[in-house]
Amino acid sequence: MMRMNAAVVLALCGWLTGCGAGGGSGGDAGPVVVPADLDVTDPRTLPTTGRATYDGYMRAELPTGDDGSRENYLADLRMEVNFATGFDQIRGQATGFEAGGARRLGGALTISGGDVYRDTDTSAAYTFDGALNGTLTDGSDDYLIDAEIEGDFLGADQTAVGGLVFGDITGPEGIDIFDGTFAADRVAD
């Protein structure tokens, strides 16, 4: 997997702040505003106690259109981090998938089994990862997602997170791959 720095990820997510980001079920909450000048947090300085909650958005390009054509979806994202535990440190959910206000997908994707890597070289690898799984529905069509989420904490106090999502999607047209990005602000400890 190609490593992207935080500025690139935020640029990919940048359209979230420009379009009003009202895509998911919590669209009235307003856009995520992650300052582009936040540096990747040095993973050696991450807390070893406490928790953090992040709210934001996930963008995913999914093959749900006619004959499996790709559509850009925006979803609400909530991610919870437990800095104190040694396993399953990253959990969360993406809900309210919407494409351009016209097409909505039911269901949710769950983030689980996530790990924080305190000794990683952030120029070559991400600071955390986790499984991203679930089923999204469009009428009678089901889309089974088997994917990964990888990202970094941003800012000296882990002010935000950002990164990539990628994996497999199995739907009416068979199995395919997809990718996307995410960005979220820290909202609670």
C-alpha cells in the first residue's frame, strides 16, 4: 500500500469542507474542519492512558451504479480510541452513506480490531489501522464490505485523525475493490 502523508490525505478529504458535507445522517452537524497545517503526531508521544472520540466523515468510491459503475459516497464517521489497552484500540462506525444527495445506502460499516503502532516510522507507515466491515444496502441489493482503515493522529494533542480506507466489496456485479479517505476532529476524551 502506498504511504500518503497527512497533507495529501487532508487534500483528498478537502472537498468535505467545501461541499457542506451534509451527506450522512448527521448532515446538519456541519463539515469537518481539519486544519491542513497539522503535522502527523509522533507515535512515540501518544498517550498510554485515556480515551478519545473523533467525529467526521468517510468518503468511499463504491461500484453501486448501473452495471457496477463507481459512485462517490460520503458517510458520517465516529471513531473511538482507547490509548490504554493493548488490543482492539480503534473502534467505530461509518453510517448514512449518501451519493450526491440522490442515492442513499442503508446499513453501516464497523471499525474493529484496531491497533496503534507507537514505534512506527510515519514516513513509511500509518500510526493505526483496523478492520472495516459490514453490509450496505440499496433496495434489494446488498454490498458486503471487507476492508481496512489506516491513518494517523494529527497535531501535538491528537487534535484530528485522517487516512485511507480500502478493500473488497461484493455486490450484484460480483467482487470488486474500492478505496476512499477519512478525516475527523477530536470531540471528547
